[in-house]
Amino acid sequence: MRFSRELQKSLLVFLAASVMTGCTQGESNEVTPQGTIALEKITLGIPESTLKEAMVSFVRDPSAQASAGGKSQYLSREKTAAGGQYMVQCKDGTVFQISEVFADTPTTKEPAAIELRKLLPPNAPEQSRVEEKATSDIYYYGSDLIGELNYKDGKKAQITNLTATNMLTLKEAEKATEAAKEELKPLVEKARKNN
């Protein structure tokens, strides 16, 4: 059976597009070809490339503080179902901290705790303990992952933000930031003397 040249070309284009689409979706953590990703797909440990590819859903924070110590920070352009905005920190190509900020409308503890759990990797250990402070609660998941609920005040009725963090990577990022500050210290001193 012989196919016309046009039909052969069409089949080839169709197969190539099918193969490329399949590979792209698997590698990019479900980023659409339009550059979007559902915010529910963002968890600790996903590759930073996911945020770069999801340029409609996320924007990179260009501030110096957001890039200190080799980190990069991304902000969600849209709100979550709970009404918060994501601030995502990456280091060495991996998401290590996600904060959800409820700037307009604080939320309550129960939905915030559910949101917090969604930010952890699917294979995260169960909650091992809780540390209650005056205006926050810290949840421990094994030895490396923590979650924090921050309340508006000591009444602990409204939550203004929550954060999920991989502590190992956070410590590495903090060390790198301090090293960068020490490296820049002579330049800062020299600039102060010249002014």
C-alpha cells in the first residue's frame, strides 16, 4: 500500500508532535505548552525548571535579596484556591521553600493546615510533632521538613501566611548567603569610605 507524499508528511508531523508532547509533559511536571501549571502541582523538591517553563503562572523575582547565595525566587501570578499567593525559593535547581501569603484575606487554621500538607512532597513523612509559639505553630515532618503557620496576632484566629521548608537546603542557602556577604564586605567598606 502506497501513501501519497502529502499524507506521509502529515503522518510524520503528527507522530513527531505526539512524541514531543509526551516527553515534554513528563519532564516538566505537567506544565502546559501555553506555559501554565496548576498551583496544586507545586511542592517541595520539584525542579526549578518547572517554574521557568510555567512563565504564565510564575514570574521570577529580580530583586538582589531573592538571588542572594545562589538562590532564585518565583512569585505566582494568580491566587491559590485558598486565596493566597505563592513565593517559591529554589537552590541548585530544586524548590526548597514555598510560602503562601494571604495578604488580602487571612485564612483559618484548618484550611491552612490542609494547604501546608499539600506543599510537601508526596513521599514526606507523617507529622512527628508540633511546636506552638505565641504567633506561630511549627509542624515537623521527619528531621528535614518543617511547616509553619503564622498568625495575625496572639489570638491565633487568622493566619496571614504559611511556609513549607526543606531544612537541609535552607541551611545550605543561608551559608551561601553569608559567604557572599563576607565576600562583598570589603567592597561595601570601600564604597562607604569613598562617600
